[in-house]
Amino acid sequence: MAAAKIKKGDQVVILSGKDKGKTGEVTKSMPKDGKVVVSGVNIITRHRKATQANPQGGLERAEAPLHVSKVALKDPKTGKPTRVRFETKDGKKVRVAVKSGETING
């Protein structure tokens, strides 16, 4: 399996869909499914019946996963979307932003 180019804690830009252009932080990464959950993006609404645990019921809003191809890493230098490449520096494999050549922490 290939190494994950987008990880938990990364700042990403949404490339397509209803939230195109928005930015947010990756709160959960699911590499086996090829999906990520981004805070404040792709909000879904569920109508919940009243139960003993939730006597009020009502609308429940939550962030749904997005496919990893719909997001791009935010370049640490320019703030624009960029692709990611892997390089070896000081014997360690590090992620590098393609646009600026800046090393991505993490």
C-alpha cells in the first residue's frame, strides 16, 4: 500500500463539490477506504427520533467523509492547493509540497 500523502492534522483545500474552495483541518484519515474527514466541510443532516438517550430528538449535524481525490494539501508557503511528493532528507522520508518545494511537517 502506498504511503498516505494526506494525514490527520493537515490543512487541506477542497477541490470539488458543494464545498469547493473551503479549507479545513483533517480530523480523521481512512487510508484503506481512501477517504478523509475535514472539519467544517461536507456537513450532513440526519433527522433523529426522540429516544430515551436523546429525549429531544431533532436534527443531528455531522461531518461526512470525502474522497481523498477531492482534497489537496494547502501549501505552507502560498496557502494554495499543492500536490505532495516524497523525498529522502537526512535518511528520513519526508513529504514535500510540489509547488513551493517546502517540507511538510508531520
